[in-house]
Amino acid sequence: MNGLARWLRFNLVGAMGMVVQLIALALLSRIAPQHYLWAAAAAVELAVLHNFAWHACYTWRDRRGSSPVRMQLVRFHLSNGLVSLVGNVALMRLLVEAAHMPVLAANLSAIVCCSAVNFCMGDLWAFAARA
């Protein structure tokens, strides 16, 4: 699969994951509004699991047999999961507390900022073609 097609698939999955993350964050923030960073971390984890399943079956399906699924999941969590978690929590704290952005808008901004790094990490490591 060429790079552009993979990038488009990555962004389609990312858009679906973003919806999952924003809905989860909205619900969790409503339950515990004073703990928006914990809510953001939980919402990120739900989106990471969602995105892994779709990326494994759709975005990088041509690399499905290159390594065991559990190893891909571990690499995905150590790359995309870590980038998303640290990036979202750090950027949200900055955007909510310093820039006074609403929680959902800050989360959307953080997702967009982490996207390019996550694509590269997914392509080059989590789902990398093995020789």
C-alpha cells in the first residue's frame, strides 16, 4: 500500500477514535468535572484500544502477519499510546489551565497535535514490516 493511502486510512481511523475519545471525555467529565485530566487519560486509553483494532485490521492490514498481534499491541501502546497519553494530558493541562480553553476543545487540539507523530510511530515501529 502506498504512503498516501495508508495516511488517509490512518486519518479515517483517527477520526473515528477522536469521536470515541471526545464522547468518553464528555461523559467522564460530566461525572467528575474536577478530575478532567484523569478523565482525559481514561478517554485516551479507550481511543488507543479502539484505534489499535482498526489499524490492525484496516490501516496496516497488509502487515498483519509480520509479527504477533500481542507484540503489535505492546508496541502500539508504547508508541501511540504513550505519545497520546503524555501529549493529551500535558497539552490539556496547558490549554485548560493557562489558555482557559474548554476541556473538549483542548482535547481536540491535543489529538491533532499528536497525530503526525502517532502515524510515524505506527508505520515505522508498531506495525513495521518485518523481514
